[in-house]
Amino acid sequence: MEAKKSMSPIQWAKSRKGQKALICVGFMIIPLLLLFVFTYFPFAEMVKFSFYKMKYTTPVEKRVFVGWKNYIDVFRRDDCFGALKLSLFYVAGALIQLVLALYLATILSFKVKGGNFFKGLMFFPYLISGIAIGFIFKFFYTRGFVLDTILQWCGFELENLPFWLKDQAVNNWSLVATSVWRYFGQNMVLFIGAIMSVDAELYEAADLDGANKFQQFIYIILPSIKTIVTLNIILSITGSLSAFEQPYVITDGANGTGTYFVIMNEIAHTSQKVGLASAMAVVLLMIIFVCTILQNLFFKYVFRDASSEDESYKAKKARLKAEKAAQKAKKGAV
Amino acid sequence: MIKIGKKSYTPLGILWIIVEYVSLIFFGLCAVVPVVSCVITAFKTETEYQQTNVMTLPESWLNFDNFVKAFNTANMGRAFLNSVIVMVCVLVVSVILGTQLAYVLNRFKFPGNNLIRNLYLFASLLPAVAMQVTVFNIMSALHLVNTLYGYIIMMCGTDVISIYIFIQFMENIPVSLDESAIIDGASYWTIYWKIMLPLLKPAIVTSCILKGVGVYNEYYCANLYLMDKKLHTIARCLYTFVGPMGSQYNLICAGVIISLLPALIVFILCQKQIYSGIAAGAVKG
């Protein structure tokens, strides 16, 4: 202890311990600085602002402290909290998207002609920017344009078709469909990855036993990828709560398509009610936070047995490997 | 691909094969029709666009006028340059910072290690759009609004996923490698630079793909922070088509297609890496 204290700073810097401390500080200071400046400081500010009535340009001394009023407004104003109901559309869309992705992933995991081509086709929308998708679908849904033309080819009359983006009965579904179009390929690729990681011997065995594809799906594929499917269901719920891009770029929130974030964005940057917008953001963060905690509890509860199964599976694999190695060694010896 | 040796041609099996291909073709078409309709329209002249149905093929597939016009009117050349600058800077900086942070978090035990990990985990829960309500304030206070470097700094700061990919990958690099290097007298910097970074290459490719797609397509923050026309990135630049070109969809479609081309080329060239990148990015949940 004494010796260390008497070390000069340069000596200390050259010692292992000193090097360790220097590298820790040196490697972490910039990322942590960025994390605090662009995540935690704004987060703290947001909580603070949510208690004030203010604009971006209001000088600090003129901001009015209003207590919980902004929060009460969030729940009272129809446009704020009511907008959360819209996320139910997106939840429904997300579920459809998952089923679709799972179905197509199952097909593409087995040998099909042109499988890679179809996979690429369905995945590519994920790489298109939200704004380009906005234009593509504004064009797609315009009266008498792409969608209407295709439906007319199928025998529908133009007069019977709704205005896809104006008619309040369908416009949210149109937007949800866009979101499904954009993300289902990504989900599919994810599921294909999960299905591929299942031991191929299982399929061979099932095939020998005469199991058809449907049985293989129910008894082999589904159980082995249930973790990733559940994870995606839960993620899609939090994702649906924060649905933003499609309504923002396609309809700009008009005709009752303004989701929670679209409204929040407008309140913050157009009407400059920063306090109210902050309160909205905090409320949604709380909801997402609660969802995440529930998700973790759910996982602990549902999959507490699964981990032990996993272990036995791993053990089995290890044993098989060992046996194979032993056989090889034997062959070598002979 | 899962290959099964024996082929069964029972009636049910044949029916299933038909169902398979019908659904593949149907959903493949669903995925591609919106984009194809855009391509068709982009090749039409003004009169053609007004007189023919949107799904009628253009008279000439060599009519590039719309592309040239869209490219020049919206100054897309400049926008591409800006996008490339932003992407290169963000990717380089976030790879360096991300790998360094992951190295420290994964290899050293110190008080606060877990706290920092949890801080990043919690940060990933905060939706970016909501955060901009107050980040906007900070950006103005730091005089970073309306500058390319300000936008770049902000994009580097919100990086959580790549750090997780790096940490996960590093867990599979044996510590004995570090130890033997230390015995040989290597400093921690040398270990990071000469051992870790080269071994992390696959993880770096993955994170660059995920981050690259995100940065190239990002327009919400670009819209907030890059007002000056000279600073527009490609996604932000597309946004300007709303105003002056109104409903001239033949021009808008041409602009959209131009903005898609780089993504399409990269996708065709590195499909495999992109697919595995998506799978790896999802594991962190």
C-alpha cells in the first residue's frame, strides 16, 4: 500500500493497474458523454418540462410551473389519449404480420424453386426509407391509381371502392397494411434464421415417420422457435404503441389517422406546447416500461422449464459429438 | 435450406406444393407491385402520365427525362454526397466507440460495469421520436442545429444495438488470447487494436449493415435538424418533393427510384450478410 502511494503518476500510468484504469476511462468517456448528453439529460429535461407550460423559445424565468396539469390534460384531451386507441389497429396488423411471416418462413425453409428470389422480393421493402414508402403508398392508394386499377381488373367497380386514405372506415387499415408490407419480410428472415437453427436430423426423422409438413410445423418448428415468436409478439405491442412513420408521411395524421406520436410531434413542433408534449412522452414511456417489465416476468414464468430442457438438449448433443469422436478415433486406430 | 431425401407425391403432398407456390407468388407480387407501379410511372412522359392508366406500361423504357429532372430539381447529387458523408462518419465513429466500450465492458471488472450496461439497456427502451422533444432543445443550446456535424454527432450518440452485438461477439473470444498477449508484454491498447478489432470483423460488418440502413433511411431527425437545402440527406431531400412537385407523380416516382437504387445495389451484392445481420440484431431482443 505504502509503495503504491509513493509511486509517481508516470510510474502509476506504466503499471498494469494504471494502464487498466487509463484504458477504461479513455475508452468509455466519449460513449458515456454521448449517452448522457443525448439520452439521459434530455430524459431528465423531459420529466422537468412536463410540469411546465412553455415553448422552446420561452426564456427560463418565464416558464410557468403548472404541476400535474399537463398530465391531466394528456388523459382528458381527446386527441391525446384517444390516439392510443389507434395503436390497437397496429397491434392487429402486427399479429397478422407475424402469422404471415411465420407461414412464409416455413415454406421458404424447405426446398422450393426460386426460394431465394422470393425471399429477396419480400425482404426488400425493409430497406426502403420511410419517406420513400410514404410516396409509394400515397401513389398506390390514390383514387383510380394502382390499387383501384388492380381491384378493377379483379372485377370490382370503382364506385364501390372506398377512398383508401380518406374514408375513416378503412384509412387506418390502409396505413397498417403499409406497415405490414414494410416489416413482414424482415420478420420472415428472422424466423427463417430461427427455423434453420433447428437440428435438421429432427426433420429427417419426422419424414421417415411419415409426418406431413403441417405436423412437422406443429410438433417441430413451432416448439423450437416459440421463444423468438413470443419475443416478437411482445415487441410488436410496444412497437404499435409508438407507431409513427406510416401516418406521419402518408396522411400527416389527417382524417383520424393521427397516432399518439404523430399528435405528440405536432403538439411539440407545430403548436410548440413543449410541456404537454413532454408529458405525453413521459406517459408513453411509463406504459412501455410497464410492458417491458411484464414481458420479463412473463418470460421468467413461461420459460422457466424451457431452460432446463435446453440444457438436456445441449447435453445430448455433446454426448453425440463425443460418441462420434470416439468412433472416428476407433476407425483411426484400426 | 432443409433438404429431405425422399420425395412424397401423395395427393395431399401435391396440393401442398401448389398452395406453397401460389402463396409465394401472391405475396411476392404484393411485395413488388407498389414498387413496380412506381417504376412504370417514372418512365412516362407528362402527357402519357395524364392520359394513360397508371398500370399501362410506358411507351419507351429509355425515357430518362424524369430521372434527370428529379435529380436536378431536388439537387439529389448534393444530397447523395451528404448522405455518404454522414454514413461514413457515423459508421466509423460508432464502430470505434462501440468496440472500445464493448471491450472495456466485456473484459474488465470494475464497479459500475453492470450499471453502465443497464443504462444502455434502458436507453434502448426510449423511443427516438419522443426523445426529440427535448433533444431539440439541447441541440439548439449546443449550436448543433443546421450543421452536418451536429447531425452526425447526434446519430453517433443514440447507438445501443451495435454495442450489444459487439459484447455478445466478444463473449465468444477466449480470454486466454488476451492473457497470452499480456505475457508477451502487449498493452491493453495493443490487445484491442491488434487482437480484438480484427477478430470482431464479422460483428463489425453486421453492425455496419444495421446502422447503415438506419442512417441512410433516417429522415425525422434530418427533417428537424437540417433545414438548409445544402445539408439535406437523401431521405430528407425526398421530402422536398411534397411541395413544388405536388401531384406530379412521374417526377416523384423517379426521385423515389433514384433514392432506392443504392439500397438495391447493396442488397444484391451482400444479401447473405444482410440476412445474417438481421438475425443477429434480433437476438438481443
